[in-house]
Amino acid sequence: MEDNFLSFSEAGFTLPQEEVIELKANNKKLTIGIPKEVLLQEKRIGLVPDAVNLLTLNNHNVIVQSGVGKVINFSDKDYSDCGARIVETSQEVYEADIILKVSPPTQDEIKFMKKNQTLISALQLKIQKPDFFMQLMAKKITAIAYDYIQDEDGIFPVVRSMSEIAGNASVLIAAECLSNLNNGKGLLMGGVAGVSTTDIVILGAGTVGEFAARSAMGLGASVKIFDNSLYKLRRIQEKLNARIDTNMINPKALEKAVRRADVVIGAIRTKSGRTPCLISEDMVKLMKPGSVIIDVSIDRGGCIETSEITSHKSPTFIKHGVIHYCVPNIPSRVARTASFSLSNIFASLLLEIGDYGGVNQLIYNNPNIGQGAYIINGKLVNKGIADWFNLPYQPL
């Protein structure tokens, strides 16, 4: 008989034991600060008034900097009517326990932060320097990158939501660029009876590609999708519930499609590193004059050789007779829609933080949220960042 086998005769009967139940910490009242976004192209905000109302009804405090929602037509009164306290300066906002921003804080904004504060923002790792992390660590900040938070299905909800918006918007942008008013070919996206449909080539069968295809097909355009994953191509056909033209990435097939295309949408995304360049300058030269390139992948280097970063104020340029639109952060073009989408995610996250009794308790009890934490109480807990910038690291 094995040693770990326990029989009734050996152990005897025992009285019923108390059941041990894990209890969550008491609810915590949060104070959340929403400062203005200082980056010029960032028009999105973290919480819309409806979300503020939800938080204040749950006994949380929200401090909003005056004018934070002006660019997307939310007034200070809209926020104050929903229970927010309006302050004039960003310094006053940074008195809150939790700072919620869309873009990461600048060096000047970090100076306003107080010790043991919580920061929830994008990380944008590619543009950061070691000083960014060292300053947060020195102030014992707990920092969460919302774009790295996962849900129960392993999906990054913020990334997916913004990708859906970028996909839909890319087709609408292409339709504008095809207009005579924008030096385009003068085509109506989708065409009409008796007139050939618009030909659209989409590079990438991920979320951006899927929603770009949905919009294009809804407008009546002819769509070809290229990807190097047969699984993704099968999946997108199932999701769209339509037999669309799907192709593996092959230089000859791609060149032939690009030559005939009225619009090319670059929606390639890699897990790390620069996006691979799939369309060479020689291919662009073969495109029809007045055709359009929308490079959604430009924030990771772009997947078209002729792409160059542009801005929302000056979004296009013409090269080899082809109109190029290469603006990073396309969701900021429709900032009100994007803000509502972000707000849905952030309001739920903040309510969960309150229910768990604080951000640290939530990080340790919810591994999906923990995926987004890169600094906890001043300790860098993300090994990838530590290795990248040669900074001291402590496992979560």
C-alpha cells in the first residue's frame, strides 16, 4: 500500500470542518483623474460623460480637466451633470489616485504625478526611452498598459476595438480620396448599375482587414484579400459568410492585383518588430493614376515601400500618380466613436478595481489584467521591457 493512501480505519471519522472561502477585499472608493491629451493628433478621451455617470453612481469620484471633451463636442457641463468635478489645470487632475489617459504621459506630465499613484494609459513601447520607466519607478507608480490587457478569450479588447474602427474608417477614407475633390479618379465606391465596381486589394486578414472588407463589400466594391496564413484566410471567409477572393501572398499574384486595383489597403500586423514591406516602389509605379493607397500599418513602419508618415491635418501625398494616406492612429479621425468604445472598456475596468478593493488586488487576482501591468509599486515586472532597456526586473 502506498504511503499517501488514507483509509477510514487509519484516520477514523472526524467532525465536519469549516469550509474556507476566498473573500474579495471590501469595495474601495476610487478617485479618477482625466487630464487633457497633449499630443496633437490624439483627440480621443478615456471616459465619456455616460461612463462618468456610471462611476459616480457607484460612489467613485471623477476629476476632469476643463475642456477635455471639447474636441468631440462634450462640454464641461455634460461632465459636471454626470457628477464629475471640473478643474482648470492638469496639476489638479494629477492629485487623483488613478490617472486615466489615452496616450502615455510626457516627461512634464510625469513630474505632476505623486507617489504610489496608478497610471492607466497606452504604452507605445517603440517610442519610449529608459527615462520614462525610471521616472515612474522612482515615484513608485503602478502602471497598466491598457493595450496589453486581455479578456477571458485571450483577445486584447482595446486593440481589437480600435482595429475594427480603423478597418471601417479606411474604406470611407478611400472613398473620399477617390473623389474628384481630392484629385482622385472620380470613382464612386462600389459603382452603380451598368458601371464596373471599384477594385479593392486588402493586405492582411486580421481584424483591420476583416472590417475593411465588410465595409467595402457593403458598399458594393470587389474585394481581394491577401495574407500569408491560410488559416486566417479561411477564418475571414467564415466570418464574412461570403465567398470572397482570398489569396496567399505571392509576388506575381500580388503585382497583378495591385496593377488592377483602384484602392490598396495595407493592414498587415506583426506580433513584434517592423511590419514587412510587401509592395515595392516598382509595384506602385504600375498602379493606375489616381488610385489610392491607405497604409494602416504605418505606425509599425508600413507595408508599402512608398509610404511616409502623414498627419490628420495633412493626410495625403501623391507619389508616382498614386494618392497615399499614411496617418497613424486612424481612430482619432473618428474620435467620438473611438472614445465611446474606449470608455466602455475603461469603465468596466475601473468598476472592477473598486470591487476588488484596489488596483494591486485586481492585478494579482485577475491574470488577464495582470498582462497589462508593467510597473507595480515602482517595481518593473515586465521582463520584455527590462531586457529591451536593460532595467532591473522583478517577477510578478
